[in-house]
Amino acid sequence: MPGEFFMNFTPNLDSPDAITLSIDNLLRDVKSGKIKIPDFQREFKWDVNDRIKLLDSIYRGYPIGSLLFWETTAASRKGQKENTFGPATIDKRADIINLIVDGQQRITTIIGTFLLPDDDVNPKWRIYFDLKTKEFKILTRNTSPPHYWLPLREAADTLRYLAWLRKLNDSQESESLINAANQMAKAVREYKIPAYIVRTDDKNILREIFERLNAGGHPLSGADVFKYIFFKRD
């Protein structure tokens, strides 16, 4: 019988939780030590252009793909090294942690940008939002940014953000600039990212999920997608 397989099938994995995370939620969970990069993940590879494209997609409300976490306990991860997201280092510990299985480059970009340490001198991580052009930018030389460039690390902390706005309030075009800043901060902090949380002790299952996500199917090229959307005929 065609349905016999499904009647006799016993899953060896609890259904993953499907959730959404706002940027605020993501920052909170990373700072608390709940989200970590596992030892088996590759190094961070994205360049500054990749990071700016991601931030711009978030600002515009474009989808950036889903995240995949493996929920485990801190006791089972003894020896987990200090957690580093680009220039940001998190040393908090949590009893239950979500290890990043898929989404490391995206999460590292978000955390490294918004939780950038004050003493970090790497200009490629000091990303600003130009309130006049509505674009994300970095300094191309060793100069001070214009007063209308909002440092993204200020936008993630309410008190620091309000302090920065008070300085901006002294400028002649303050009303339009403050409106642009509030629009950007709201769009980013409330952006929702879909995520799945897998709970299993079987690392083989986890590896298979990861491989299917990253190697399955035959992805369309950009030209194929464009042609389908704009030139498809019934």
C-alpha cells in the first residue's frame, strides 16, 4: 500500500522549532551566551561589501534566508572556546545554548557590526549609515565621518543611540536627519529572521541536515530568476 511507509515510519528527530528572531532578540541572545559559534564552523569569510549588502537587505526588508541552530547544553560542550563574532568577543555562559549550524556569516556580520567594541580600530568593521543618501558606508581613509553618518554600533544600544541623536539635534537639518536615523534604527532592530532549532543528540542527523540545506537541489542563476519573473508567459 502506498501509505504503508508513512504509517510505519517512526521519526528519529523531534520536529524542529520554527521561530523568528528580531535583531534585538539576536543581539540579546548572543550577549547572554545563548547563541554560540561551534568549533566545527569554518572561519569568517565575508568581506566588507558582503556585510554592507546584508545590512542593506535588512534595512530594505529583503529576505536574507533562515538560520539553523542546534540546541544543546553547556555541560555537553566542555572545552567550547571563547565566542568571537568578528571583532566582538562574548564571554558569557548559558546552561542551554544554540550552536549556529547554518547562518554563521550572517550572524557574525550583524553581531560584529552592532556590538563593535569601542577600542576596535579596524575601519572595515566601522560601518555607518549615511542619513542623507540612505546608504551604508565605511571610511575610505583615516578621517572623521560627517556628522550625519550614524555609527551602527550606536544604533543597537538605546542609551547610546539617544545620546548620539542629542548631538545630531544641534545641526541645521536635524529634523530630516533624525527622521532618517529613527527610520533606519526601527527597520533594523525590528527586522525578523526565520530560524529553526534542532534538538537531537545524533550528530549524524545534524550533519545530514546541514548537507541537504547546502548541497541539495540545483539553484537557479540570477538570470534564470529574472527571466522567470519578468518574461514568463502562460
